[in-house]
Amino acid sequence: MADATIVLITLVIYKVTLLGIGFWASHKNNSTSDFFLGGRQLGAWVAAISASASSSSAWTLLGVSGAAYLWGYSAIWLFPSVIAGFLVNWFWVAPRIRNLSIKENAITVTDLLVTEPKAPLADTIRRAAIMIIVFSFTFYIAAQFKAAGTSFSSVFDMDFANAIILGAIIIMVYTLLGGFWAVSVTDTLQGLLMSVTAIILPVAALIQIGGFSELNQVMHQVSDPGFTSFTGVHGGIAALGFVIGIMGIGNGYPGQPHVVNRFMALKDERNLKQGRLIALGWAIVVYSGMLLLGWCARSFFPVLADNESVFFNATQHLFSPVVAGIMIAAILSAVMSTADSQILVVSSAMSYDTKAKHSQGIMMGRIAVVVVCVAASVLAIFLDQSIFNRVLFAWHAIGSSFGPVLIARLCQRHLSNKTVLATLLAGFGLTVLINSTANLPGDVAERWVPFIVAMLIAFFGSQRLATTDNLKS
């Protein structure tokens, strides 16, 4: 057990740092664009690491390592799925959405969804987008809160509910104080912590086991069915469905507002090109590290009641109490701070996207943030569902809604408001509907059907723009 005093001291230092960043960033907010988009002045490192960290965190550190521990070699398909998502986002989406947002003076992703601001259904699209954001991110934020609460209780004697409430309050304070700048800088700090840990922890685990050949022997000694198969327990058509389903995780990347808004905020073309390499390198290091950690953990812990506790159990097993305490506290704080990006998107949706009067919009934004945090805390405490599954549900609910519209727009197609609304409702509604039914191997239906149907609606309901404008940088 890591030393509780060391954990607490490190945690306090980290949280004070976050609050300090919030106060610093509050002086940089002189306009709406500053608060929600950093004045479009994000550099390569902040954009790349913050975008990567905000799309990952608890799901990556706890979910991916837990999946590798539970599934065995079949978890390998998570790696190409995520890397494909990063490649599409940074090499295709990023340059186009940055140029489109500048051209249309768009502050939020919702601005890009409303293609005909003065036509009928424009306000309905905004309301639908806000509903999808609030609903999806409530589950997303709940996953981060659950990760933090579970981790606190496993490290030292702190009440689960109190840990969640404390973290939620601190996150809300520095997010509302500093806005986009605070969120981006704190997410960068979080992402750097994740990358360092994703190197140190798996390497230490592999060294203790004795290398890759010994790891392979350990894996083949596990009696779980399909543990050393690259398709798990599935065979034939089911195996193909499993692989296609896992690869479908990459579909969600272009539609995540808390990720693509970093592309909209990039300072210039040079920072975009540098950011690509940084983000891709980060993804390779972190995701391969968490897969390796999950596999190595089978040697240390043949049986774990909760597979998503692999990260923290391995940290305490491999390092002294002092070192383990520092690592756990720092990464635990980073996991909790992931929720800040989603909270800012909720705030922008309720205060800016509603197009309410300034004072009313700010009040609505603050109320929405409080309501979402309370609801997410309740879900984290009472809803018994894995972090892995909860994040992926929210990921696809919003990705299958927003992604097809944005992709069609970036392909320089004009969508009427009617087509946009139909696309949003189809992607979101089908994801919720399929999620409530029995799962197919790899959740292939949930990850592909809503996305494909929404894409078909977006493309068949749109027209190619008769313009020579090129959104590609």
C-alpha cells in the first residue's frame, strides 16, 4: 500500500497547481473567443498533448490496461483502432476544420453544425446538439469521477463519495476561472504525466518479468479461454465481427467537440504540422505502454476482482511506497482533470450555443455545469458499469452524431438544416437504441451502424459546393 501521507501531499500540490493555472488563465480571457477557444493562439505542444489527453485519460490508463489484463492478446486491436483515429484527426480533420472555423468565425463545434443560421430548424439543431453534449458528457465525466473515487479508496482510507465531490469542486473552479486556456494547459500537464508513466511502469514490469519471451510464457500459462488468441474466444464470422467492432472505436474521433476544438484553436500551419508528430508519438507511447502493462500484470496478479485496478496494483507492486505514492497521486489527479474539457464544452453549449443574452447565457452555463457534475457524481457512485464501457458509449453517442456532419462539411458539401438535424438524431438515437440491446462481438453494431447510417444521411442529403475554396492547408 502506497504511503497515504505522500499521496495526500502530492495530491494537494497538484491541485494547488491546477488552481494556480486557473487564476493565471483568467487574466488571458478578454473575449468570448479567448474563453472558449484560447484566442486561436494554441501552440503545437499544448494543442497536441491536451487534445490527446482529453480524449484518453481514465479510459486509457485504467480501461485499456484493464482490457489487456482481461482479454489477453485480443486487446491488441485497440492499438491500430486508436492510432487510425489519431491519423485521421490530425492529418485530415485538423487542417480543414481549422480553416473552416476561421472562414465562418466559428467559436464552437455547434457553430459548424448549423449550416443555415437564418433558415428554419437552426435553433432546433442547436438544442439537439446541446442535448447530445449534455447527455453524453454526463456519462463521460462520470467515468472519470468513478476512476478517481475508486483509486482513492484503493490507495488510502478516504470515503469514495467524498473523493468524487472534492475533485468535482476543484475541477469546476479552475475550469470556470480560466476557461479554455486553463483546460488546455492542465490537460497538457496531465498528458505529460500520462506519457512518463506509460514508459516507466510497463518497462519496470517487463524487466521484473524478465523480457518479452518470459512474458509470452506467462501469457500461455493463463487458463482463460482465448487469452492468447488475437480474436479472443471468437471464431469465424464472430472473430471478424470482433476485430471490425474494435476498429470501429476510431470512428468517434472526428466528432468529439472537446478534441477537435483544439484544432480550431491552433495558432498557425507550422504548429499544426508539429502537433501532428507530437500527438502521434504520444499515442504510440501511451497506448502500447498500457497494453504491455495489462499483459505483464497477469504475472503479478493471476486473479483480480476488478481488472480496471491493474494500473494502481502494479504501481504499488513495482515501486517503493514513496515513489508509488507520488506516481499514483499525480496520475490520479490527472485522471480527474480530464473531466475539465467536457465541462468546458457543456458550459460553452449552454452559455454560447444557446445564443441567449450574455447574462442569461453565463448563468445557464454555470447551472448546467453544476447539474452535470452532480449527475455525473451520482452515476459514478451508484451506476455499476466499467469505465471502459461507459466511456465508449458516450464516445460513440456523440461521435456518431457530430462526426458525419463535420466530415461531410469538410468534404465541402452543403447540408441543409433538415439534413443536419436528421443526421444528428440518427447517429445519437441509434447508438442509444443499440446500446440497450445485447452486445455483438466487439460491439460491432453499436460502433458501425449508427455511424454509417448517419454518414449516408449526411452525404445523400447534401450537395457538393460549387466553389474553388479548398479547406485543406
